[in-house]
Amino acid sequence: MEGTEIHSPVERLIEKTTGLDPETIGYGKIGAAVRRRMTACGLSSSSDYGCLARAERNELIHLIDEIVIPETWFFRDRGPFVLLEKYASDRRPAGYGDRPLRALSLPCSTGEEPYSIAMTLLGAGLRPQQIHIDAVDISRRAIDAARRALYRKNSFRGRNLGFRERYFARAGGGYRLSAEVADLVSFYRGNIMDTLPRQLLEKYDVLFCRNLLIYFSRNARSRVLAVIGQLLAEGGLLFVGHAETGLFFERPEFAPVRHARAFAFSRIAGSVPKTARQPGLKRTTRTTVGKTGGRALKKKIPAAPAAEDFTPDGMRPGDMLQEAGRLADRGCLHEASELCTEYLKKHSTDGHAHYLLGLIRQAQKNRNGAEECFSRAVYLNPGHYEALVHLALLKEHRGDAAGASLLRRRAQRARAAKPDEGGKRVQ
């Protein structure tokens, strides 16, 4: 029955060593992985296997490889890479000298994301010596695949594949990445909880950490958020997953960066205590982002429209909702809220509109209003994954662990029902 799962020793071991929440990953998925490893090890007793996994670190690595099944592709979600290119283009004439732009992809999965970062920075006009990219993943199998840099058709999606013609060559039934790009990325196996490689000492200008935090337990998530704050330089750009934005809106060290289809934050200067800073780290030149207090971009975020320019009258319903989204992306939260509210007066059963209004309420730090909107979205669309995740995070924040647990299970089922994401970790 739902809600009656008993944590096995192996599940507790996974949570303790990786921070991953067994409930979010799925007890069935973990059980299937354990059975495969038991067969591989010639064991018939789950308790014997638990002892082996605790005693042999190598076996735990094998088990993690079975659990963490990556699903990613090149330039997944174009928005972050458009914003990254603008950030890098602004950076070139800013007097950085020969100091490279430092980027980190965590988790990097099988390499598509960090290699996409490399291609984006080359496209922005940076020279190879101006680029430093590190990539980390907990899965040894994923790191090995990333280092091979040989990809099948599933890694190339969408219509804009010009990068494949430029940077890849056909090989071995797939596409081999050119050394020009591959040599820009250094891969490491590591765990953000406690075993990040020692090489990752200097802070990063750009950090991609998308769709990872939603898999962590609450306690582990707090530790990871602190690590992210330490890894990101002042003024640095942080990219997260859509459903993870709520974790950062109320953290004073991060300011949202408004850009269409890019869920990004900037580390505010002076927000980390001196005791958390490492001596001798080089700092980036600072440029402001509007009035948010961020330090990532310059003259790239459109200004808010004047109040007299805000005229929803005469818009078609679909245009109203699209315009609300654009206004929210540009930081015009009040105007976006008004337009959403106006739209919902005549389209009260549109779950996506309630979800969008929930995001706007959350950005306005109206937690109760956001929860009401997300709840309405889920009522109208019980399989709305993003709304379920946001609701779970809000209930966690209020201390409602039972309610959050129930919502995470519902979100897990909703995610599994999606044909392109079922049962896989989407990066």
C-alpha cells in the first residue's frame, strides 16, 4: 500500500552516502537494481547483499550505476545556452585578461551538457585558453561514456543540428566529438554530498546544476545548497531545473536572472561569510542585472515596460497567457500577475494558467498564494509534475513532511507517465 514502504538497509545506505531520496527515486526501481546486482554477485539473500554493498565501495558504485539512468541530449532546453552565450560575450571585453571563464556541470551525466557548454563558449568567441570546464557525476558508467565522446542519434534532438555538422564526425555507427571541443572538458567522478574531487577548488563563473536537487532528501538538499553557494563565484550564473526555482527565491545569496526559458540565478556579491571563502580566489568583474542585485549580465535584460504600455485589452486568450509568461521572464511580476488573473476570469479551468500564476506568486514571495495556485493546477490536472514538485517543496518548508511525501510520490508517478522521461533521470 502507498505510504507503507519500509526502508531496507540498502535504501538507507543509498540515502546516507549519496543524499538521494529513495522515495523520490522509487522503491521499485531500487529493488530491481538490487536484484540485478545480486544476480551479478551470485547472491540470493538481500541481507548478504546489503553487507556487501556496505563493505565494498566498488559494489556500491556498481549499484549507483544501476539506479542512476541518465536521459539527456545536446543543448537540452535552449534557453540556458542562449543566456550563457550572452554572458560569455559580455565577459570578453570586460578586462578579464587571460583568466579563463570557469564552468561546472554537475551532474554531467554522459557529457552532452558540458560539451554543449563548450560549444556555446566557442560560439561566443572565446578562445580555448579562455575556457575551463569541469564536469562531475556520481555514476562511473556515465563518466566513462562522456570521456569516450561517441554519441548515437538519441543525443541529437530538435531541428537545429548545425553544431553536429561542425563539431562531429561519423564514427562507429554514431558521431564522434572533435578534439577541439572534447579537450575543453575535464571529467571527474564525485558526489556533491561529500566526495567532490580536490581539483574543484577555485570558484566557478557558471554552474549548471539542473534537475538534481529534486532527487535529494530534505536534509541532503540543505547541504547541497550550501555547497552550491560555495562553488559559485560572486556574480556567477547558476542554472537549475524548472521545478527547483522555488528553492532559491527565498535564499538571500541568490538573485533571479530574468531570461526567457532559462531558470537562472546570480550569486550576490558579499553574500557568503568570510569563513566560507577560500583565500586567494580570483574574483570576477562585476556588472549589474537590472535592480535585482545580481551580478551576471550587462544591458542584456530588457527593461520593464512603462505602465501605460501595459494594455491587455483586445488580446486573444492565448496571447494573454503568452504575454504573461514573457512579462514574468522580464521581471514584470505585477503586470504578469494582473494579466494571468484577467485571463483566469474567463478560463478558470486552465491548469497551466494557475501554475504560471503560482510561479509568479512564488517569485513575489507570496507563499500562500503560490500554494493555492499550484493546488488548483493539480486539481485541474492531477498529473501536472511541476506543480506537484512545487507543492511538495512548499509543504516541506511549512514542516508538513507527510504532505510533502505524498506529493513527491504523486510527482514520481506523473513523471513516469511521460513517454520521454519515464523511469529515467532527466538532466
